[in-house]
Amino acid sequence: MHITSLPSPYGIGTMGKAAYEFVDFLEESGQSWWQILPLGQTGFGDSPYQSASAFAGNPYMIDLDLLKEDGYLTAEEIEAVDWGEDPTQVDYAGLYEKRYPLLRLAFQRFQENIHPDYDPFCWEQGQWLEDYALYMAIKRDLSGASWDTWEKPIRLREPEAIEEAKRRLGVEMFFWKMIQFFFFRQWRALKAYANGKDIKIIGDIPIYCAFDSADVWAQPWLFDLDAEGKPVEVAGCPPDAFSDDGQLWGNPLYRWDIMRRDGYSWWMNRIKHNLGFYDMIRIDHFRGFDAYYCIPYGDKNARRGCWRQGPGMDFFRMLKWTMGTDVPLIAEDLGYLTPSVRRLLADTGYPGMKVLQFAFDSGSANEYLPHHHRINAIIYTGTHDNDTNIGWWKGRTFAQKQEVCRWLRMGSGETPNHAMMRAAMESVCDTAILTMQDLLELGTEARMNEPSTAGKNWKWRAKEGYLTKELVKKLRRLTEAYDRLPKAEATEEIEDPLPLGAKIPSTVREA
């Protein structure tokens, strides 16, 4: 359940009242983990995996009611804005036009009465905050233009140009620093509340940075760029059974040879920073640390790409040495995995991922089927890139539905959605993650992301009143039935949450 999917009257989910109520729901229903998507500032395309900074938080998630309580906004100012008519969808274009004017009103009052924690925050986050604030200030001054189109002196960060920009745009830099102060303050309070109720947060790190980001502009030598700042090659995935053209992501690639010279310090700082955000980190596209796919810059598809060797186990040894302990990571190890990727995962000891929606298309050898699961893994019915269980089921053929029923031992009184959630809870994997959309029994209209599409993703929001007592009971009963409650909460009486049986249910017979 991502932050942006929480209900609120202001167009998008935030770190306010609804987030605290969601934590209460997790506690009451016997949960231990809350997994979210990346918290980074989104840009064109609205994807949390393409952020303006690998370190900054998303201004849209700042709760306006909390700013009102702090005296930075008034109720009249907030309520004067038309936040849209559809409470189940995020209107990102509308937010861009309406949210920032309110934040600038808050800035006027913040300048008059600077919070005593602001200066310590800037000192604490100084390693990235100055470059981020300058990048955002220049970008606004140039009407949002990508940094590779800026005038050469500032594009290539010539010292005189940087100092002149800081003098000229100092107030605008102050605004963006204040934005991050608000974000960090609200997020830390929410995380402390969750941890106080024994709810831990699983966060997400995209492996790559967006090209148009403060990170690439500020430290271009860490990325595979030419002398003018243009990428030499970019990231993606090769053609496969699902796509003849492959996937062209367009992110700049890392210069792993350069990063290795200082012990991967940029990455070490990034992970340490995110450990302040989360209790456990999921690293997206884990296989890129073993080998990564390179596509010539300017190509229209991924067909001409090639594989290059990543940093491998050297990176993760340095990570453990730098942090002084094992880092709580989840490896996103989905897709085609070579023996060397599997070996890297085994050598690191990190849990990988199992996704049930991938399990039913290639016979008993399919590694996502429950009998291939292992304890050191995280089981999902689907991820943010999958359809909901109900939407996925509707897209199955009759024969595929029969296979699902056979493997999941679906009883005649059980829905496919429930059978998938039950199978996740039954799995030997030591952690099971369910999506809120499946718990709410929603269809494709609630899908979070469809890869390789644009304009319709990252928008789903829950309706007000979705956290009912019946939902608490449903989730707690399912959790308890498979011994997944925190041990102190477990009871002796376990109610069987569903009828088990081998009959093909009527939902398939009628298909």
C-alpha cells in the first residue's frame, strides 16, 4: 500500500491522518510489515522509479493538515483549492498546478519563523541537500528544462557558474530545502509511530537514477556519460517472449570501475540514507549487480543491447564492511535469472521474491509454485507491476484457470482471489505480503502499474472508509490460521478461514 494510495481530501495520499489510521489497521489485523513504493520526488510520467533525486522525498506526500497544525497554512487556504472529483485516482497534472502554490504560501510563513530544527536538518543532510536544492532552483528558473539542455557553464558545473547560480537563486534553494525539511519531519514521525506499534517499513530503492536528476547532474563522473553530459549507453532489458523490442528504460548506467575506486561511496551513502527511511530495503533489479544490459543511446528499442559485467559480490562485501553488519535487504530477483545471478543471491544470503501470479504457466518445474518456495524468501501474490488477483484471473484461459485450481486446491466455496492470498499465507516463505487491492477485492481498475505503458499508472487510491472492522477480522483470521501472527498475539483457537477441497469451483466451470 503506497503512501499516495491512501485516502485524503487533497488529491493524493499523504503522511497525515490516513497513514496513521493505516498503521492502526495493520496492528489490529496482526501484521508486522508495511511495504511501500519509493518515496522519491516524481517527475515526468509520475513514476516513483524515475525521481529527481535518489535522496529527496516527494513533496506531494507532505500532509497539508499537519502544516496547518504547525501554523504554516490556514484551513481557508487549503479548502479554497479544487482537489478534483474522483477520490480513487491521483491527478498528477492537477497536483503540480495546485500543490506548489500552497507550499509557497507555507514558505512565506516559514521564512518569518524558521523552525529550530531546520538548521540541524540541513547540516545532517548536507551531503546531498545543497546539490538537490540548487538543481531544483535552476530547473524552475529554466521552466523545467532537463539539465542536459542548460547553458554549458552550469550544465558542466563550472565553479564560477555554480557560485553565481547560488547567489542568484538562494531564496529558491531555501524553498526546496524547506520542502525536504517538512517531508523528513513528517515521515520520521510516521515511521516512529509505526515502529512503536511493532510495524516495520519495507521500502524500495530503484537500482538506476533518472537521467534528469540532481544525482546525475551533480556527479556525472559516476555515470556513463560523454564529455557533453550525454549518455553513452542506457539501461533496459533485452527482447524476450513478452516483447520483441525489449524494454528501453533510458536510465544512464553506472561507471562501476570509477565507483569501485572509493569503495562505492555514493551507493554506500544511498543505502545508509535509506536505512534511515526504512526498516528493510527492497533493491529493484537485483540482477543488475551481476550483469546489466546496455543499449546504445539514441536507439528506439532495446534490440541492439549487450550485457556487461556488474560489480558482483565485491559490492556486497564492501556494503557489509562499510555498515559493520548485515544490511536488511530484499533482492528483487524476478525475470530470467542466469546461474551467476542465482549464485550472487546465494552468496549474499538476501531473501529473494516469489510471485504467485507467475507460477502457473510452465508445469511443475515453475520455481514460483509453492512446492519450490524456500524459507529465506518473500512471497507475493503480485507486485505493483502486476494486475490485481481479480483482474489477473479474468485474463486467464479456461485451461489456465483449471491449472490454478489444481495447484491451489481451491474449494467450491472459495474465490480465486482468496485462494491466491491463502496460498501466500500457506507458503514456507518466512514473510508474506498481500496487496491492499486484493484485500479489498478490486479488479483491474485498481492496478498500480502496467509496465511499458504511460499515462494511466501510479494513480490508484483507496476510498474513504475502506478500513472496516470486517476487513480487520478477515485479514487477522487469515494471518492467524497460518501461524503468521506475532507470537505474543497468537491464540489457541484458530478458525479455518475457508473450505478446502479438490473440486474445480463453479467460477471455473462457468467460464
